Amino acid sequence: MAKGITKKSENYAAWYNDIVKKADLAENSPVRGCMIIKPYGFAIWEKMQAAIDKMFKDTGHENVYFPLFIPKSYMSKEAAHVEGFAKECAIVTHYRLKNADDGSGLIVDPEAKLEEELIIRPTSETVIWSAYKKWIQSYRDLPLLLNQWVNIVRWEMRTRLFLRTTEFLWQEGHTAHATKEEAVDETLKMLDVYTTFAEKFMAMPVLKGVKTETERFAGAVDTYSIEALMQDGKALQSGTSHFLGQNFARAFDVQFATKDGKLDYVWGTSWGTSTRLVGALIMTHSDDKGLILPPKLAPIQVVIVPIFKNTEELDDIRKVAEQIKNQLQDNDISVKFDDRDTYKPGWKFAEYELKGVPVRLAIGPRDLESGTVELARRDTLEKSVISLENVVSYIQNLLTDIQENIYRKALKFREENTRKADTYDEFKEILIEKGGFILAHWDGTKETEEKIKSETMATIRLIPLQPEKEKGKCIYSGKPSDHRVVFAKAY
């Protein structure tokens, strides 16, 4: 256990919070429910952002920026949308402060009331579709494939750093299409982009499927999601992609001239993922020593720690370390050489284990004499001695192996914690004793879904895209069912 981190097995929530704070990722801000993302935490987000942004651009999307403020009247235009977000909205009502007459301090100037209140964006469909009405006139203007990287405000009552905060960072894609088929294809394409990012970059295996009507995004026809399983047996929704149909086009009167000269409403999609992924990364891989980061997202992939007694030894080590550092950087591997003399090597070892740096090299006078370096890998904590001549090629291969190894470990955990339940008693027993994903039959009704949720706190995380056909009976009502759905307790 490192630096006073609570053991994961004793208190999972405290373990998570300890890692976030002690690894210097984030801290609470003066505003309840908001967070300050510190440099190391933001560096992880930047790596995520760069990878996802490239995938968006590779699939033809462009970045834009829309305002933080949305006129209240815009939110009112799509009924299901406003109903879904009304309780989470932060509202600007005035535009000026003034000093109180009694000298007690600043107060809101009652004379400065806005004619129309402004909503701080909880999501941007409304303001974006109002712009689409001006931008889209003909089929020649379609498809419109846009994305923006912004902050979002949703007034949360119970918050946790990265996982659920009042303000968070995310990307939101918004696309417009001439046909239903194109929009559905786009929705599923972006779901695949999220899946690829989660598995290839985060080393986090995910399930993908469609949400039930109860769990659907407000204003969408269908919502698709990827779901990951955290080490405490709870699910985490890690990305969503929504087929909006023509709902927002109708609400904002966005019509276009088709190829045959007729008028039709535009078909839309939206999709997003957020800084919640940093929390997912922690809970998927980390241990009681701290973070375990996949090399593809680690701000520092290799750290070099010199072991020395005096400046002469450090100077000799520095020459070799800088050479290794330059060679690794030439191969696009991020490296830090920590030659500070204010901390001992043992302290540095623990610090970089806590921060999840995938590979650590230690070099001392004896290593220089033997032409070797001691290497430690963070995922398994195994140590080995390797030749300085082979260090670059060895580390290149090792980083690939670490990336694959932590994915295999996470996949094995999910497989071992995915179970079938054929009765309600069996379902409840698995939830209480083991958790994880539960595959069970459901009769397809909201009533049954709500009763299971209220009695067990488990929700239907998704309906598989291509469910295996299997006749059965709903675990709650006993009514017939054609396939199983995925239940779990979730964040």
C-alpha cells in the first residue's frame, strides 16, 4: 500500500478518492461538485483527447465551437429534451452586481434582470440545431459532421471527482443527414469509434448495445452505449451515441430540398464522452500502490531514476541517461529523467508507481560498469536487468506487451464476473454476493424494469446489438422473452 492509500478490498470508494488526490490528478474546488483538474490529470485527458480527436477527423468530422449560454426558449422547443434536462439546468438571470446600500458587500442588481434567462449548456443540441436551420437548405449541404470540445454544467446532487461532477469536460458530436439510413449508420459508426478507443487505447474491454426507452437520451429515438465493468463489480457507461431521428429538425424547422425537389426534415445524431473516462481508467486497472496506466495514454511512459552518492556519480549517470532519453524520444516514447537531489531513489520509485508510469529504469555506478540498467514494469511490478545496447528496442516491445497485458487482465476480470441468472432470487443473490454483469431475461416493459431497479438498484445497462436468440422467461414477471439483456449496478 503506497502513501496511505486505502486498500481497495477494504473501502473501494475511499481507495478511488485516495488515488485521485494522492496521484495529483484532481481536487475539489470551492464550488460544491466542481473539480480542479491538476497538470498530471489534465495530461492524461489531453492524451485521450488527442487520440479521440484524430479518430473523429479520420472519419470526416470537423471541430467547431458553440456558446456556453443557451436561450431558455431554445430548450423549450423539444419537449422530451427539456423534460430530461430541466432538473439539472443552471440558469443565468442577471448580468450585473452592485455594492449593497448598507455596505455589506456585493449583491445582484435587481435592475439588471435579463429579458430572457440563459441556460448554461447541459448539452448543445438546441443551440446547434438552431444554427443548422440557417446552414442547411439543400441536400448539397449534407451531411454536416461536426464536433466540439467544451465544458458542460449539470447540477448534480451527489458528486465524485471525474465520475460525476457539476461541471465536466467532454466532446459532443452533432451530425445532420439526408436519410434515416445515413444517420443510423453514423450513430453506429461513432459507437464503434468509442469502442475502438476504449479497447485499443484505454485497454478497457466494453460491451456495446442499445439502451432501453427508460435509459434513452432525452430527445433521442435510440441511444447506444458502451459499458465497462469496474473492479468493484459496477458498470460504468463510458460513451453514448444517439440516433435523434427528425426530432430536433422538426422542433427547429430544419428542412432541406431533396434531390427530387421535395422538402424533408433533416435526420440527426449526437454522441459524446467525457472526463469520466479518467475515472474509468483508474477503476479498471489500478491497484493498492496507485495508478496503472496503459502506455498509450501515460503522460510519462518511461522514467529514469539515477542512483548516486555525489555529483560526480550523477554526472556520469546523466550522460548515459540523456543518451537513452534521446533515443527513446526519437522513437516517440515520452521520457522523464528525474535527477532531483531533494528526494531519495526509494521515494521516487514509490512516487512513479503511484502515478502509474509504465516503465521505470534505475541506473547506478555499478550499472555503468556492467553496461546494464535495472528495469521495472508497473503492471506486474517485475524487475529485470537488461543491456544498455538493447534498452530502446526492449522498451518498445515492452510497452506493447504492457498495453496488451492490462487489457487481457481487464477482459479476464469481466469474463469471470459476467453471469447468467434464470430466477429473480438467483439474480438478487449474484448482485449481493458478487456483482458484475448479469445476463437475464426481461419482458420488455417499463414497469418490470422500474420494479427491478427500485428493489435491487440494478439497471438494464444495454440490450446487445445482436442478442443471442434464446427463449426464456422474464426473471421478474415470468412473461416470455426472446433473449437476455445486461443488468448491473452502475455509477
